[in-house]
Amino acid sequence: MITRIVDQQHIAEAANIIRSGGLVAFPTETVYGLGANAFDAKAVAAIFEAKGRPQDNPLIVHLADFAALREVVKDVPPLALTLYEKFCPGPLTMIMPKGDKVPDVVTAGLQTVGVRFPSHPVARDLIARSCPIAAPSANVSKHVSPTTAQHVYDDLAGKIPLILDGGTCQVGIESTIIDLTGDIPTILRPGAITKEMLSEVCMVATHSGEVKVALAPGMKYVHYSPKCDCTMCSPDEIAAVYAQSVANGCDTVVLAQRSTLEKLPISVQSISLGDSPTAIMHELYAALREAETKYRLIIIERFEEVGVLYSVMNRAKKSVNLK
Ligand code: AMP
Ligand code: MG
């Protein structure tokens, strides 16, 4: 069931489910998570089952505070505290050496573990009342991540006992992942905490840039895909691609920022992504989910890859299934 209004009693019920080996979907500031007790291998295996997630794609362990790291990480690198003080609680996942108490199923057999300290009050309360919670995004594997409780329901109804409804996720895309286990801290997945922000605290590389490292395991899979065709165009190409598609009898929609939509020379069916980079980040997944139910082709605006729009484009490119 979905709890429409989350109160203390619902969170207590959710904490009971987690403690007794069950699954709960819960809001975080990034996207909704599907959580289980991180120390319970059987409960964590049920997450993979519910999502249809490949076994070799590790989960992130969600913690209430820095002190809780002792239970899940072997040697906490000094930089972890610096990053924690600057960015946490918030949308940053740190990869560190795995502690023995964390079952292999959480990390897909890796000797490292991803940990995060969510800032959403419902997530924080749930963890505080239960235990460290292993959670990936609460969508069916390969689908667009959920940013509302309804999105979770649309994907997982009947497969999980409880969805806590904490409203629309503030950030709207998954956390930034930084690997602290190599010589140079390396961003494995860009997010709302950008490379520029991290660079103010430490030297940082990106996986495709200056330093060659293995990709984050989950990155080899198609992610974030809507159920209809999806392509990407620069603002000045949108009108022609749209007109051609409609001429071919294809029901088509444009996902773009408001100013781009206003400047188009033809009238189009559209979903506005808003006016600012943070609005676009916030709106993208909900817009993809709305569009896939109504149209056969989605045209996403190609944004200039600066600041958080670099992270948005990282996800948007993975939604594209037409070359
Ligand atoms: P999701 O929350 O669904 O985005 O999935 C969690 C993602 O975190 C995975 O797909 C991986 O890319 C990443 N991740 C989790 N643990 C690790 C780890 N130990 N090393 C590298 N990446 C990780
Ligand atoms: Mg995911």
C-alpha cells in the first residue's frame, strides 16, 4: 500500500518491516529507494528479486550519521570526514573498503561498499528507528528512477508491502558517486554535487577523464529508459525532427526548458522542464514517465553540459534508445 501522508506511526511500521527482514520503499532527496536491512542477506536478495535487478549491480547503504560508518566500512579514509562535513547529509555516495558485517549480496561481491547519508527527514527517521538500509532506486530494473510515491507504485505495486509517501524528491536524479579507494578520488557517477563543488575540497578525477579506472558496476546496464522511443536534439533541430516524426504519423512530444519551447517556430506537444538547471534536474524523470504513457516518440532537448546539467545529460543520454 501507499501511505499518502507519512506520520510517525507509518515510519514506525516501516521500521518494523525493515527490522523483520521485509522491504519498504521510502523517499530520499534524490529518488525513491527500495530498502532492506543492510546486514540481512536474505532481505537484500529480495530487493534484487522485486526489481528484477542483475545480481552484479551493487546497492548503496544508507546511514544516519558518520558514527554509523564504523559498522559498514573497514578503514574510513580521512577524506570521508571532510566530504561528510561539507556535503552530508545530502546527495553524495562515497565508495570505501567494505566491512565484514556487510553481506556480499549488498556489494555484488565487491570488497568495496557505497555509503550515503540521505537528508530527507523521512529517510533519516526510518534509518534512525531501524538500522543501516541497503537500497537502490525503487523502480523496475532499467526503467526511469522514481521521484514520487506514485512512480514507485506504478512499477512495484503488489511486490512490496509498503511505500512511504514523502512527496516529490527535491533533487530528482540519483546521487553523485565518488570512489575513495584509489590514489585520486574519482567520480563514478555525476549528480547534484558537481565536480566543481568537490574540487573545492579535494583533487578529483572523473572516470572518463584524467584517470583510467573501472566503471561503477551498474554503469554497464541500460538505465533510465522510458517505454517508448526516445531521441535527443539540439534546440535548433527540434522543430524539424518533430515535424518529420508527426508527418510519419508518430505521436511525438518535446521535453525542453520553457525558453526553448517558447522560441520554437512551430507549435508542438510538449512537457516543460522549467526554467533553471535545478528545475530541469528535478523534472526530467517525472516528464519521461508522463511522456511514455501518452506518446510514441520523446524528443529531449540537448543541454549544454555545465554544472548540474552535465549530470542531467549523463542520465538523459541513457534514456535515448534511438540513435
Ligand atoms: P542505484 O541506487 O539504483 O542507482 O544503484 C546503486 C549504484 O551505485 C550502482 O548501480 C553502482 O553504480 C553504484 N555502486 C554501489 N556500490 C558500489 C561500489 N562498491 N563500487 C562502485 N559503484 C557502486
Ligand atoms: Mg537505479
